Amino acid sequence: MILLIKLFLAHLIGDFVFQSKKTVKEKEKKKLKSPILYAHIAIHIALLFLILWDVTLWPIILTIGITHYIIDASKLIFQKKKTRRLWFFLDQILHIIVIFTAYYLFTDNQFTSESFFTESTLLLITCVLFLTQPVSILMMTIFSKWNIEKLTSGNESLEDAGRYIGMLERLLVFIFIITNHWEAVGFLITAKSVFRFGDLKESKHRKLTEYILIGTLISFGIAILTGIGYLYLI
């Protein structure tokens, strides 16, 4: 189990933490000619070696590295402007399938270097990391269906404030769940409602209210499910 968690941790760091909007746009522009694509694959392979720290697992690392290139290259070749959301989810699903497949094909489901990381610690790190940038990108992809800039025009806001608020609220909900303080989740929802919905009283704010409500429910829902999943796995 700990090996599988390490594979997912390497994927989250390589695909989300070490990738910015600028590098993604650069890859989409130059496609297979982009040096960033090959640097991205090299980073994934390096992360796998560092996190696994076992040379005997090279078949898993090589399989994930090669298939990661094939999946990313296919995405760059076939992705269109209208299918960006579809390819984002398809890309991540395929990477997850490859990780599971490589894990079960090349291991006996045992790992001998548990002294470096405990299973619960690695799982906690993975859950916390998932609730930050990956979920933010996931929600941005979901809401790309609507023109959010048009809804929020005229309302000045701090740069990237919504993204950081979302990360913080998900982390807080996750902490409340794993420490068995469900009442604090209700308090957090109430507090956010007071601040975010207090000035949305006019009928023209209906779309913006719906956008905030959907975003809040998705954000809290993902955090709650992650917390429940963490408690179940440990």
C-alpha cells in the first residue's frame, strides 16, 4: 500500500506542483517540439526515483515514464480548444490507471523501506497536497464551462484570492474531519455564508450566487470525502 501511495505522491508533485500555467501553455503551443514536455517527463522519472528510493523498482519507473510521455503527447496532438476539459480528465484518469497497473504487474504488493515513511504519514501528505493545487485546477476546469470573468466584472478582488481561500477551507475541513470535529465544518460553512452571501441580495447577483454556491459545495464535498477516505484507509 505504501508503494502505491508513493507513486500517487510523485504524480501529484510532478503534474501539479512542478507545472505552471506558463509551462502548460508553452507545451500546447509547441506540442511535441516543446523542450518543456521532455523536461516534464524527466522530472516525473526523477521524482519516482527519489520518492521510491529503490533501483530494483526500475520497471515501474520506466513504465510510468514512457506511458506518461505517450499520454501527454497524445493530449497535445489531439486536444482542441473545445475539448480541453475532456482531455484534462482523460489525461488524469489514464495516468491513474497506469499507476495501478504498474503497481500490480511489477510488485508483490510489498515494500521493504517502510522505515523512511510511515503509511499514515505518506497518506496524510498526499491528501493535503491533493486538496491544494490539484483540486484548485480541477475546479477551474469544471467552471471553465461558464464565463466567470463576466460574472465577477466590476467586483475588485485580490489576485488569486479565491484560489487560496478554497485551498485553506479544504484543508480546514480535512483537519476537522480527521480530528472528528464535524461541528466545526458546519461553523465554517456558516461563517463563509455570512461573508460571501451577505452582499448578494439583488436579483442580478443570482448567477454569481449560484456560482459561489456550486463552488462551495464542490470544495467542501471533496474535502469531506478526502477526510473520510483518509480515516478509512488508516
